[in-house]
Amino acid sequence: MDQTILAKEDDAQLMLRYAHGDAQAFDLLYSRHKAPLYRYLLRQCRDRAVADDLFQDVWGRVIRNRKRYQARAKFATFLYRVAHNCVVDQFRLRTRRHDDQSEPVDETSDSLAAPDAERPDRQLADEQFRAAFQRVLDGLPDEQRAVFLLYEESGLGLDEIAEITGVGIETAKSRLRYAVNKLRKALGPAAEE
């Protein structure tokens, strides 16, 4: 099929095409979702090696379950539900192993952020803000951090985030509100910029 026609199809249609053997449809889905999905996973687990493994696991599960996919919701909802479940499984595994030797996200924040302004004072201020933001984000309860990151990284609505995390929409709203309020309170005026 012509790539320009394929590029105009929505994600659910592309996934259905992939389920029927169209590898180009998968390539397009992957290219659309790889960056935000990876950022979500990295910010959730705060360890580049674990995020790499989870990223592969998520796409592996998408591939393995392609024949069972049904377009009942957005593809992104399906994808982030798989990702959320992989993260939860990883947290459970980590808790069982007591493996807490993660690479701090502070060391990887440069690769996640947009290009810095050229002025050294602005670069320093931006770096300090990112470090403070990451500390506050890390301090959020897991449920609030998950909802906040899904909202920020995936572009999904609260109803879809509620479905992904397995809670009611009001609970998802509440978790997002608490997370945003804690971030604003901790970061002060800099959070409003």
C-alpha cells in the first residue's frame, strides 16, 4: 500500500492492518509512538536499562497479541495499558528482589529535555528546575506519578488513563489533581512558567 495513504489512517486501523500481516502498518505505528512511550517508561522506572527492557517487552507484547487486538478504544489506550502493566510487573519484581540500584534520572534528564537556551544563566536555571522537578516527581506516590506521566506523555484523556490504570475516572482525576498540586506547591512560581 502507498505510504501516504497508510500515513493518513488512524492507529486502530493500522493495528488491524498489522494483525492481518501488513508490516508497514506496524512500522508506522512504531514510529508514531516510540518516543513518548519510551519517555513514559524511563520516567516511570528511572533506570535507562530497565526502560530499554520494558520498551522491548511492550512492543513484544503488542506483536504477540496483534491477532487478538480489537479496536474498542484508541490504539494509544491499548499501548499504554500494556506499558502500565509492564511497569507494574517490573515494580513487583524489583520489590521482590530488593533491587534498588537504579541510575538516577538526573543523569538522563538532558536526553529527555528540549534543547536548552544558549545563555549560561538560563541553562543553569533550567538544569536546577529539572532537578527539582524530578525530585518532586520521584517523591509522588506511584499512583499519582503514573497518572501524571500518562497524562503528560501519552496525550490520552482521563477516561482512557482511568481504564489503563484500572480505576474510576474520578479517582484518575483526583490523582492527577493531587500530583499537579504537589508539583506546583513544591516548585513554586517556576512551575507556572
